[in-house]
Amino acid sequence: MCLEEIGFIKRRIDLARLFQPEDNQEARHTMSYALDTRSADDEAKKVKVRRRLHLLPYMLALPIVLYEVLFLVYPIVQGFIGSFQRIELASRQPPVWVGFSNYQRMLSDPEFWKVMRVTLTFTLLVIFVAVGAGLLTAVLFNRPFKFRGIARAAMMLPWSFPEVPVVMIFLWILSPQFGVVNIFARMLPGVNENPQWLLVPWLAMAWVVLIASWKAFPFYSLVILAALQSVPQELYEAAEVDGANRFQLFWHITIPSIRTTLELLVVLASIFSFKQFTIIYLLTGGGPSGATETIVMRIYNTAFRFYDYSYATALGVAGFIVSLIITAFFIGLQSRRAQEVA
Amino acid sequence: MNNALSQRAHQKSPVALVRHVVSRVLLYATIALVSIITIFPIYWMLVSTFQPSKYTLHYPPPLIPQEIIFNQFSDLFGNYPIARWLTNSLLIATMSMLLCLSLTVLGAYALSNLRWKGRSLFGMFLLVTQMLPEILIVIPLYIIYQRLNLTDRLSTLSLINVAFSLPICIWILKGVFDTVPGEVLDAAVVDGCTEWTALWRIVLPLAAPGLVAVAVVSFFSAWNEFLFAVIMLSSAELQPASVGLTTLKATGFTPVEQYMAAGLVFSILPVVFYLMMQRYIISGLTAGAVKG
């Protein structure tokens, strides 16, 4: 997940520039050419350079576009085609066309709707917990206090860990026999024995959400912190003079000032949590009895546990449509934000 | 806001002073609580690594380590093929990094310093490709590769990893290339440099830290990657560490200190480099696009 997060920070700035109608650099280019018209010799040289200028970007972008088409677009198209077929990989027989039967099966399958409900629950909970924790820590760590630098650096640690060791840590912490979390749980009234953390449906869902959020929130916190630092200090001072209290300051100044950032983060969090595979797969595998089986887990289980590739590709198309909708939201927000910047 | 508060506190009103002290205490208590909750899982990983399992395999385990040992690392490397796992990860990550780095330079230059029709379309294309869940690609890709007999190769895995890290890397390097002043490029072109040679002579030397950042991101995204590795590689000799580690079980056969040591060995490099990167990203954020 870290990857997308880093890219996102850059993109927030970059997209704003990309969408600006005015092309400053081009203006500068033309200017320098206009200033430099002395001899016919120079003129000929310039034309040559210009022609190369026009071809070069396409030649640079072409290998990348081809690469992504080969490894991403082509498989998706193949998957779309495959969802209308029956695929038997083991027997190496050519696929058979079966029309919409995979989709009919999907839409009439109560399991499918359960998977969609679990996906929605998981995604919404992670958005709420991770962005909420990000906001809380950003507001806290924006106030001056001793050791703030150390505290901020320590907070970034969960974000920097790879997902596999994160799950290893938590499987150990949640062990019903020796898990350290039991010490704290037993302090609660009514808990007299170590709970089976990952075998009780609602507890399993709670832990999957908590772990995914624990890993993700430092990134949201960092982005919100940057947004908080750009809120003009005079706004707070003016409101304080008018007698506003802490809560009013937060609600009427902080939140509106960082609203666009928060909206973007919510959409991003929905993309990241919708994509989440490794943590769920290693922690619960979708269990117990499907309580944490999101659509991504369902696709995996259908293809690689039940070897039903054609049905899995049909589920994949459903997942693709959902992720396209979220992405459309993201791009819409980005361009609105770009317009505000410009 | 806080300056105003503390100034008022100094103006010798006892009520304000008490309120100031209370709010400070509350602030520090909240910060301490939040930090402890955030750090505790990592603290527990370290405790479980360096403390003999006779303490941790006991309920309730002591929260403060009672004894420190170091032989778990040699035991780990002796009992499990972790050296081979790490070598495989290293190979996959290095191949991914080299390929990603060379393609990223081209893409970032086109996206940042050159003006052309279709540039924002190109940017949008990169954006959409990285939003797609990996699972959607992996099934058709697995079917295609099965038919072509391309599964179970480290190089295949690197190629797939690059497809997913390339868009993000291009966006990162584009941000760095943007800070190269347009005037410098214009001057180079007027002096007879082509835009192609300007990339190598002017833009790249100025963007050295950005190249390091891209190398780190592409290397460790392949190092950390799990889904493609678990599906595309079936033979045990080719397993990278991200897959190999999941065969260890804390409450089964692997002694706890070795289990957690394995996690630590695997995480140490990505954690160090991502944290280094993060400082770089923040300074990039706060400095913005400073033009020379």
C-alpha cells in the first residue's frame, strides 16, 4: 500500500498543475524561440529541433503505454472475455462459450450479495477508523509539545512495515493461548477467559479492520498534517478574540479548511481498502464462515481454492466495475481540487 | 493559538494558569496514550524476538523483557531456508528496480518537461492503471501464463511487479523533474542540445535524489509483494521471503523468537528506507516546487 500513498502525495500537487489550462512552459519555449531569430542557419536548426521535440514525447511514452497494455489492459480484456466462457485449465481444453450463465449464477447467488455486504462493511469501517485516527493524530501532533519530532517519526512506523510481517505480529498478539492482547482484554468486566479472536465473526471483522487501519492511518495523518499547516493562523486568532472555544474552532475553522483533503482521503481509503488482500488472506482467509470474505477474497477463493476460473473472472468484472466507480469519484475530486488551486 | 494561550497564562490570573496546566496535562496524556497504542505491536515484536520463549510462551507473558538472547538469528538461518528466500526476494526486487527505473525516467521526462498533445491523457492513463485491484489482473494473467508456460519464473514475477510500480514511480519522479527550471532546459536547447541529450546531461544529474526515491520504491514494492508471488511461483526453491515467512507458525512448530526474528529480518530494510524516503517526501511537500 505504501507505494500508492507516496505516489498520491506527489499527485496531489502534480494533478493540480496538469489540469491548469495555461501552459507556462510552452509559453516560455515560444518566447525563447522568438527571441532567437538571427540567421537563416539558426532558423533551419530550430525547425529540426522542433520536429524532434514533437516526436520525442510519444517515443518516450510509447514503451510505457505498451507495457501497461500488455500487463494490465490485455489481461483485463481477457478476463472480460473469459467471463462468458467455461475455462478448464487442468484438462487444457479450449474454452467453451456459455453466454451470460456466469453472470446469471452470480446475481442469483445469495452468497454473492453477502460478499458485497461484507465488502461494503469492511471498506466503510476502514475509511472511518483509518481516516478518523489520521485526523485525531494530525490534530494532536500539530500542537507544539516536547519530543514532537520523535513522536511523529514513531507514528510513521506502522506505515513503513510490509504487510506480511504485520500479519505475523498480529497473529502472535492475538493467539488465544499466549497472545499479549488477552492481558488487556481480561481487564474488561465480563471477560473471564481468552477470547477466540479470529474465530468469532464480529471479532474477526473488527481485527481485520483495526489491523488494516493501523497500517494505513499514518499516511492519512501525514497528509492531513500538511493540510493543517497551511490553514492561516489568523483565522484562529480572530475567532479566539470573538470568544470561540476549542471545539468551535475545530468545527468551524479546521474542518472546513481541510475539507477537500479529507474528501480525497476518504475516496483514496476506499480504493486502498477495497483492494486489500494480503492482510485478510493471511489473517482469516475470509473466515470464519465468510465473515471477512470481501469480493477480493472471494475472487481468490473461487479461482485458487475451487479452481472455478470462469466464475472468478465474472466476479472480477463485478469488482472491476466497483473500482472504476470509485476511481471516477477520485478523478472528479482531483479535477475539482485542481480548479480550486488554479 | 497556543502562543496566545501561554501568554494569557503568564498574565498571573490563577484560573487561567490552572486551565493552562490542566490542558497541557490532558494533551500529554492523550499523546502518550495514542503513541503507546500505535507502537505497542512493534514493541511486542521486538520483545518476542529478543526474549527467550520460556517467558513469552507463558500466560500472562511479562510486559517488560526479562532476559535478552541473540542466538535466535543463527537458529533461524540454520533451521529454515530463509537465506534462499531472501536471495530470491533480492533477485526479484533488483530486476524489478532496474527495469522500473529505466522506464520511469522516460515516462517522467515526457510527463514533466515536454509539452505534447495527449500528455494529460497519458497522466490519466497512469492514474487509472494504478487504481485497479491486483486480484483482477492476476486470474487472467495466471491463465495466460499457464498456457504459455511462463509461470514459476522469477523474471516473470519481476515483469508483473513493474507493471504495478511503474505508474507511481513515474508520478514521483515527475514531481522531482518539475523542479528543474524550464529556463535551464530552454537554454540547453538553444545551445544545440536536443531534448534527448538534455535529459541525460541536465535533468537527470539534477534529479539524483528523485532517482534514489524511485529505486527505493520500486525495489521494496517488489520485496514486499505477496499476491503475485504466491500465485505465480509454485516451486519451493523459487519462493521469495514474503511467501516463505507465511509458512512459519508462531504457535505451531516455529519457536516464537525465531518466528518474530524472521519478521524482523524481512522488515528491517524496507522500514529503514521507507522512513528515509518519508523525510524526503515531507520536505518535497513543504518546500513545494521551488523554482531557481
